[in-house]
Amino acid sequence: MAGCECSSDEEGSGASGAGASSGTESGSPQGSTGAFTTSNGTGQGTGTGGGTCGSNLTGTIRDFQASHPDFEDFLGIDPGIVLPDLGPDNKPVYAGQAGNDTTTGQANFDQWFRDVSGVNQSAPFTLTLTPSGGGVFTFDDSDFFPVDDQLFGNEGNPHNYHFTYELHTTFLYSGGETFSFTGDDDLFTFVNRKLAIDLGGVHGAMSDTIDLDARAAELGITPGNVYQLDFFFAERHTTESNFRVDTTLVFIDCGEPPQ
Ligand SMILES: [Ca+2]
Ligand SMILES: [Ca+2]
Ligand SMILES: [Ca+2]
């Protein structure tokens, strides 16, 4: 699933946008599955996906314009944009421009996941995970354009590109869970405040999976405890926007728009 570093971000054509973007802002927390079960050791099988949240996780979209220096101008896989530890304000910490050729410096990067008047506009967005078998809960949208004709609007494109998505939640680590992401462009996922997925850069759809047991020591997690999961996505380049989450995690916090 190596991302494409070729002449265009993704192979798709802009004309393929006819499919209605399904994952719209149906924020109503329906379908709650009630209290989560905590049968230790068998994280799979019992997975209610959403725990007390049902399967709805609410985060924040920030819309940018194509003219932002970090958006649309670059192509390339670019890991290492953020430091391995989440910042004290629960934001990713920029690692510096050296070696991170798809970025243009601290000030611009710090705008990705913070409200900045005149630079971005924000709105809540709820991911609704649905059961896909085997205890896995999935959100899959290969046409992930949640703010078409909203906020800064489409800027003459078939969709409103150039936005970020930030989500903060917690989960109960029972043992055996996984969290997978497939998409473009950048994706940084922190577990227990440690960087666990780094798909930085402007690229076609790429995938990574966190096997929590295999990385428990590195992430400092022990079954039976609740940990943060902090998720940061950026759609930085036309013409595609892919976004897929598959997980057996039992979330116990529904997320909320950050201040
Ligand atoms: Ca880099
Ligand atoms: Ca935009
Ligand atoms: Ca893209």
C-alpha cells in the first residue's frame, strides 16, 4: 500500500465525485449500545465498538483554503513531521522543517489543529462506526468530503478539499485490540500520548495498524486500564480523500470538539 509519489496525489480524476459523500454530519448519538462489558481478556467478541458512546465519536473538522502554504503545493510521503510524544495541550508537536519537506515551518503547522481566525474555520464532525464482523467496527468513506459547500466552500473544485480532522477519545484496553487506518493524506494517531501511527505526507491511500498487545510495552499500556486515543488527519491535496478506520477498541469517551 505504498503511497504514490508520482505526479499527482492520487490517481482518481476529479470527475468521479458523483457518489454522494455518505458520512455527513448526522451527529445524533443514536444507536447507543449502552454500558460496555469488560470481560477481561476477551476484548474481541465483546466489542461494542462504541462502549457507552454507541459508535459515534465526535471531533473537529478545520477547513483551510488551497492557498495555505502547507496545502496543495507538496507531494510525497513524509514521516517524522511530529514528535513521538503528544504535546501537553493534547496537540501534535512539530518536529521541525528539516527532513519534513511537505511542511513550511512551525507557525504554519501549528495552524493545522488549532482554530486560527482567518486561516481556518471549524465544525464538529461525528464518525459513526458500524459493525463489520468479527468484533470489528468500521468507518469507511473513499469519498471523504464532510464539508462540501460549507465553511470555506469548494473553491471551484468538485469538493471542499484541504481540511483537517481532530478527534480525542479514550478506550478500555482489555487485550487483543487493534486499530487500523487507511487513507490520505497525513494521519497521526497517538495511544497513551505516544505516536503509534505516522502516515505523514501528501500521498495516495496508505494503511497502518496498531496491534496494541504487540506494542504494549512501547506504548506503556496494560490491560484493564483506560487510555487516551488522539487522532489527527489532514486532507492536503486534490483529488481524492480516503478515510477508513477499522477497530476492535471499545471507546468509552465520545470525543468532543476541543476548545
Ligand atoms: Ca519527514
Ligand atoms: Ca477547504
Ligand atoms: Ca488527498
